[in-house]
Amino acid sequence: AASRLWRYHQLRQPLRRCEAAIGLGSHDIGVARHAADLYHADWFPLLVFTGGANSIHPEQFPDGEAARFRDEAIAAGVPESAILLEPAATNTGLNITLSREVLAAAGIEPQTVMLVCRPHDQRRAWATCRRRWPQVEVVCASQTIGFDDYLETVRDERLIIDILVGDLQRILEYPARGFAVPQMVPSDVRDAYDQLRRDGFTSRLLPELA
């Protein structure tokens, strides 16, 4: 059931060169490293890292997600001049909105944007961007990795499954709240979601709907 949600949450869009990229903050440092790889491959010339305090591993992000991701990217060879920071966002909607403001303050109003995120963040990030920034063409990018291998890198299977379940709930609930565009959820994905909820993977559900 978890593998089914993992596959659903990924869009697997073909890459295209974009005017800017937004690296979405999280506990997964691999996002910053993958963003650096994409920069070196010339998929974009400018990168915004976005994210405030990390709630999962705060000790690993003393200056926030964006700052830690910037440091990782610079260590991987991305010039500091190619990086902008958005250090305040606490959710995906703010990641998009505040990054857009950071770009605008730098005099940049892109028509194309690449969202660099964890593999299982793609669908919700895309839907959020389409609602918050409908004028831009958006493509999502993540490291190519299988579910089992990803669990090995993160080393917290329960957390990842909880996140998969919580994000599916948000895909179902957020369009009515105006936070994201609606998306089709196949019946087998809903069945997997219901099964995992029954099995107790509920820590990342919306509190009012847990």
C-alpha cells in the first residue's frame, strides 16, 4: 500500500530548462544535492532555497532549512551568486508564495520554474504551485530512486509512510480550501490510503481530520 502511494505522489515529468528553480526545504538533504546536480547540468541558472525551521530534525538545521540547503549546494560547487534564500516558509504554499516574492525582489519574474523536492512531494508541490502561481509553467524534479532505497537513505520508514498518507489527505482536501488544484485519485490509491490509515499511519494527518 505504501509503495502504491509512493508511485502516485511522483509525477515523473520530463525535465525542461527553466528560468529559475525552487528547492523546497525538508529534512532530506538529498534535495539540495540533487538541486546542485541539476544546476551543474544547466537545467536552470538560478536557485531559490526555501524553508524555515525544520520540525523533524531541528538540531540538523540550526539556521533553518534554506540556509542548510544553500550550504550543501555551495559545498557541491554551486556559486553563491546563483542562490537566493527564502528563510521563513513553514508549508508548501508559503514555499511557493514567498519564493516568488524573493525572485520578484531580485527583479526576476520567470515564466518557467522547476520545483526540486523529495520524490514523494512532487504531486502536492505541483498542485500547490498551480494554485498559488498559475501564471508560471512548472515542472517537478527529484532524485530517481526506488521506494525501498529511499527508505534506506532516510532510515525512518514509519515517518515516510506517515508523510505519504498525510500528503494524500491534503491532495484530497486542499482543493476545496483553495490551497491546491484538484487532481484525480484512482480508486486503488484511495484503497491504499484507507488501509494505511487503518494500520495507524496517522501522525501526519491534518489534526482536524485525523
